[in-house]
Amino acid sequence: MSDDDSLKLVTGLVKWFDPSKGYGFILDEDGGTDILLHSNVLRNFGRSSVADQSRVRVMVQQTRRGVQAAEVIAIEPPASDGQPPIADLDIEIIEHLDSLPLRPARVKWFDKSKGFGFANIFGHSDDVFIHIEVLRHSGFADLAIGEAICIRVVEGPRGLMAAQISAWDSGLPRKDGAEDDSAAAHPGHEDTLAHVAE
């Protein structure tokens, strides 16, 4: 793949990423050249897309075609003003998102042009509504049918809805042996499916 096998850690902002084309570019925050981000590299991180303006840390290498990302280390969603992405999410839910369990789920369908879609939590048949603004606030640009994800779920005025979305493996037990509070880490701990926003 490269003339230079040495890898370098770079932080930057996603300039754009198009899942249908299978690639996008990252702006190096230190002023280097644009970095090619291929969908295969993103998939190795457990994601099918990334939202524009997301902050990413990647290992890059110089190739004959320019600088390319070889591995994604971290993705942070685009900066927000701290307000809920949609009116159905109470500000208190946003402030306490980390206290909600991550539920492993699979995307039933998502239509970017319509701005919404649905997922099903593993072991439950109820549809969970996913709004495109929640998706963007979570650092994703799009979702593929059948994609495995983790979601934090709340009870909205029209039923179950995702308050946050993350990569599927974020709900797995951590490598350091510490336990996670997610449903994936505690498969028998299904006491509450939805958390009601008051």
C-alpha cells in the first residue's frame, strides 16, 4: 500500500465523507495535506460512516497517492451548543446520557433523505426511532441496513427513540477487564428497556 511503512498519529476534522463513494477526507489540524479516509478503514473501527466536522485521531501513512488513514483511533462527534438535537429529547436526558445503558441493536432501515429510520434492540421486536440529527450529534453521517450499533434509548412522545448512537463494540466489556453498565456487558440485566424523559 505504501512507499513509507512508518505510521504517524494525526488529529483533524472530517472535511467530508460519502458512504456511497466509500471515502472522504480529513483536514490535518497541524496544517498538513488532506488525508484520505477509506470506508474499509472506517469499517475496521466498527463504523460505516462519520459526520462532517467530527474530530478524529488516525494513524496515517504516506502512499503513492498521498497521505491516507491506515487506522482510526478515535472519533468525537461534531461540536454542539449543548442543546438537544431534537425537541423530543429533554435537556436533562442530554445531560445524563452516560447514565443510560448502551443497548446492542441492528438497523432495520435508515433513509438519509427522509431524515430518519428505525433499529431493533437485540432480543426485542419494538422499533426504535432514529432521527438524523441524533445520528449527526453522535458522529455518524448515515446508517446501513443491518448495521450493528449500540443505542441509548428513551421513551419519547411517539414511542421509543434513540438518544445517542455509538459503534456496536462500545457496549462490549472493556479490554482492561472493567465492567461496562451496558446491556451488552450484562445480557441478563434487561430490567428497563426505555428510560422515560420527564
